[in-house]
Amino acid sequence: MKHSKQGAWLSLSHILEEDFRDPDAINRLRQLVQDRRQKIRLNPPLHGRWLILFDENDNHRQNIWSLFARDFVRIDDRDFFRSGDGTKLNDYFGFDTPIFSAADGTVAKVIDEHYDMPIGIARRDANFVIIEHEHGEFTVYGHIKRNSAEVAEGEKVRCGQLIARIGNSGMSAFPHLHFTLSIPSETADDDGMRHLISVPFKLSDFKFVGTISKNPSFRTAVPSSALSISGKLHTDTNICQPNEGWVIEFKPAKDPS
């Protein structure tokens, strides 16, 4: 990082240490990291067909740890995301779906003690796995299912290794995976772990299917309808940034053995 950017980085880190929701500091931080080049290759953290939700309420953009995060919702080959009336966790195709490490690394943090919340009810206490990779980059896997973590802090993991399952803990109205690439700030939490800042990322080995114009309705107690997907190009990609509103298909992750 050049000296001018390093100075700005330090200044913003200290501002955000006092108030991690400071809108001016967050906007400046976003501009500082938006052109950053990713150093590690990220493979699919999931298998199958997924919708990337729009951040309609700007929840991601208001927090340093989720600025460039993506929310992945599982859909089936008919383009439905749930069955039944949508009032139960098991109605959602993503619930209990395996999550895989997107790259080799070391588990930095695991929390999976919090209960999965009923549909439509959110709370701040979330379960997640954080993995540290080469070059000071981290991946964050949020809203994992209670007691589903397959890894422990300090454990070495391989790309494609099962690490947890999708749940509905924390600020989540329905089961999905919250995923982002992050880098450490200059400040740390009470446990000594440096606060993480979400940065742009690209994923490899997925197929672009098409796009939606708006998020589907997640109203419960009403029949589910198929997503309206435009394009349906089924284009293979090598390394690309997955965008909000995209429908994509992940190829199977590499066998870590």
C-alpha cells in the first residue's frame, strides 16, 4: 500500500474504532479499497444453483465488515427458493446446505452456539466461521447453523473442505450464506483479533445463468412462485466478481484429499 493510502487507512481505522458506522468514514474506506486486487484464488464455497440477493436496504454498505459481502440463497432447478408456506426453516432449500472453505487456510474464529431464529425474526447474535489465508486475506462465512461447525480455531483447512452448514442465526430473516473476503484493520477486539474490513472479491469456476430485477418476496403463508430470470445464458466463467441480482451455478469444490 502506498504511503498516502497507508496514512488514509490508519486515519480511517482509528475513526471507525470509535464509531464503526460513521457514514463518511465508511464511504472513504469504500473508495480506498474498491480497486484493491485480490491476492488469493477463491473457489466455490457452495455447490449447486444460487441467487445473489440485492442489498436493498443498504445493510451491507453501512458496516465495514460487510461492504462488499454477498448473500447467497439456494434455488432449485425450477427456480424456486422454498417449498411449503415458508414459515419453517426446512421450507428453504438452503437450510442445512454444506459450506466449503474457498481456499487453503487456518481457522481464525468459530462461533456456532447461537440458535437459528424463526423465519422473519432476526437478532444480532450470529454464528460464523472466519478463515485466514495467505497474504493477510480472510474469508467470512456468516449465518451458519447452530452446532454445525466442522472445524476448530487454529485448525488447518484445505480448499473445498466442509466447514459448516447454512442456518438462520443473527441478522437473517431466512436461511442464506453471507460471504465476503476481508482484510484486517489496525484495530482489534477484546480477544486480540483485528477487526476485519470487507473488500471486493472474485470467485472462480461458476456458471452465470441470468439475472433478476428485484429480490423475490419472502412473505410467509403464501404460495412460493418461481423466480423471473432474464438472460439464462449459462455462461461458464473463470474468475469473476459475482454481482447482486445474479443467478449462478457453482461447480463442485475440489476434493481436499
